[in-house]
Amino acid sequence: MPTIQLEITSGKLAGEGVITAQKKLSQLENVFQDEATRKSMDQDQLIYEVQAYMPVEEGKEGGLYFGNSTIFPGKVNNEYFMTRGHFHTKLDTAEYYWCIQGKGALILMDEEGKTWLEEMTPGSVHYIPGKIAHRVANTGDEKLVFNACWPSEAGHDYATIEKDGFGARLMEVDGKPQLVQNKKEMV
Ligand code: 6PG
Ligand code: NI
């Protein structure tokens, strides 16, 4: 018997040891550019949900974790719903993402703040090298689902992003997603 099951069409994980965490709008203070609009929206709105299978202790070298993330469709003003984004604490650890369902963008940033994106569509596979911050935005009308695999020693550094943000934000401009440079965050 395999350790866990991946439901191939939904990307969902099931089995003993799979943990699930949800992020509601109330938990995403200062993540979106328009904080006033975020506050005025339904705080119980689910923005994203993450499942993880972590068969070895966090921080232990040599293991691999497996995850599923679902980002719901929507926007805060003209900025697409997205994950908080992070560098890995052990900076030079890489990660794979692959898209199962929906449409979106993987937003990547190097340590100098240079920010770019890779489009996510069902079947797209994304190698995120070490030292690269990563965040995912849902640019479609349905949920965006992707799976991930990352090293057990990677950890999550959210503080750097909370402090400095990404170098650009994914906004809807003239009905289309566009990466807009963050003026205050530009070098
Ligand atoms: C990881 C993965 C991934 C990520 C989620 C939620 O390193 O664990 O990149 O599972 O954590 O997609 O995104 P945030 O962790 O940025 O909230
Ligand atoms: Ni990661």
C-alpha cells in the first residue's frame, strides 16, 4: 500500500499524516496592496488551502515533502488572490510545482528584488531554484490547483516578504494580468 493517495484530477491528497491549513482573508493582513479594500471585504472568505504530507520531522536533512495548494478565484481591488509567498529558510533549497487545474501565475523573485513570472496551466511543471522567493496568483475564474515537492530542511521565511514584499505585483490591467512594479519597493 502506498503511504498516501493523490486524487489525479483534483490534485487532493488523502491518507494518514496529510495535514490541511486554510488561509482566510482575515489572516492576510498587508499581503495585498489595497489594505483598505481587503479590510472591507468578507473576512471569512477562503483565499487558499494547503495540504502537506511531511513524513519526516521538519528541518531534517534529506527528506522530501509533498503538498497540494488550492487558490480560490477573486481579487482584492485589482490584485489577484494569491499566496503570501516566501523564501526558504535554508535559502539554497529548490522546489517543484506542477499545475493540476485552473489558470494562474508563479511569481518569482531573486534576492535583489528582480521579479518575473511563469504562467501556470494544467500540466505545466515549474522548477523553482534555491534562493528564489515564490508566490502563486489565481488569474482565472475557477480554482487554481497545484502540487509541490520540496526538501524537508527548506523551512519558510515569511518575514523577508512581510518586510520588503515582492518587486512587482500581479494586477488586472485592462482585463488582463500584468506584473506591475512596486514603486516603493523598486531599487
Ligand atoms: C512550500 C511550498 C508550498 C507553499 C503553499 C502556500 O515551500 O511549502 O512552496 O507548499 O507553502 O503554496 O504558500 P505560502 O507558504 O507562501 O503561504
Ligand atoms: Ni516553497
